[in-house]
Amino acid sequence: METGIKIVAEATRAEISGVASRILCAGMCSSSNTCCSSSYENTTCYLDSICNPVTEICNDAVTIRKIINCQQENVNGFCNVAYRRQASQSTTYIDQPQTSGYSCNGVDGLESTDFYTGSCVHTMIESSPWWQVDLGAVYTVEFINISARTDFPGYFHYEMFSNIQITVDGLSCAYYAGPPALSEIYEPITITCAASATGRYLKIERQVSGNLQFCEVRVFASLTSCPNPVEAWTCRDITGICE
């Protein structure tokens, strides 16, 4: 099985005690009716119900994910067509392996807005940093939900989410001046696209000198049935791989 191969491969590079703990962590998930994935990082076993049907080693932490029904639900006639699609960005801020700002973090489906959970996008400081997702097909984008980072004291990074230009296949979708209101800090920022915003590649660009940070992007199109997430999901950006 794929799971066995990957755990054995990890065992050749780690202390036996560490591998035993990781296998035990995976077993705890397998025996649970609600756990969809598990990861063992820094002596801690994490169990969650996030639906990602792959088994993988991500950033040196073993992650076991069970294959379950991962079809997206149609909500009021709209589907998130960005979920687990290929993403890229201008640069990547590298912190520790589990908490770097990889492009794929923006479409992983995780709801945390804390950068240190390892689920947020973060570029380097540069002129006009950008992030882009390949939706996999041509869609008419109706609106976008963006979850900004909220973990820093004083909501410093949250208030830096501003001067945002969103394009679809190079054509303007919307401009968000920002910053978002602190009274809405735990709600996604909703941005409505222009009626003609049809295409495959959605790009978010911060049109100032600085960095671009956010934690999740949901791109909604009006569809009768939702496309399934990509099963063999890999996300490659300029400086790293998150898969």
C-alpha cells in the first residue's frame, strides 16, 4: 500500500521512536469515525476532518489522509472552483517547514487564519506581489471570499490587506482598496467580480511595495453541479513544494 511505503521510507531517515509515534498517530486517525487526516509534528499528533484524498509526506511531517467522498456541495447554486487547484505566486516567505507561506495554502480548504498553523499564503517584501490559481477550466467568476490573516498582535497583518487588484485571464475582475474593517475580522472578505470576468486563471496582486498575505481564497461560479477536487494534488511554487 502507498501508506506503508511512505512510512517505511520515512523510517530510514528518522529515529525509531519518532517513527513509532507517527505510526501510532496515523492509527488513532484510522480508528476514528470522524478523523480524515492526521499529522505528527514536533511530538504532537494532530487529527482533523479535512477532506484531502491523498497520502503524503508534507514538509518533513508524515501526513496520512484517507480516501473518502470528497465531492463538493452546491451551495445556493454556487461552487468554489478554486479548491485544491494548482497555485503559484511571485515569491514565497520561508519560515519553518511547517509554517511557510506556500501558494497552495491559499486553496487547501483549511479555515484557520493563523499563519503559524501552516495554512496561509505569504510572499516576500517586493513590488506588486501576486498570487494566482489555475481553476482548471473556464468559469464566469461571480464573487470571491478571501480570509485575511488575523493572528498578529494588533491585527497588523489583517490591516495590511489592501490595494488588491483581482484579474481573470488578465482582465479586471475587481479592485479592493481595503483595509478590511476590524469589526468583521472573523468573516471572509467578499469581493464581487465584474459581469464579464470569465476565464481560467485568477490572479490576486497587491499593487504596492510590500508583501501579500492571506489564508484562504474561495472562488465562486454559478454551476448546477460542482467539480470534484483534484485527487493527486500537488502545488509547486518558485521556492518549494507542498504536496
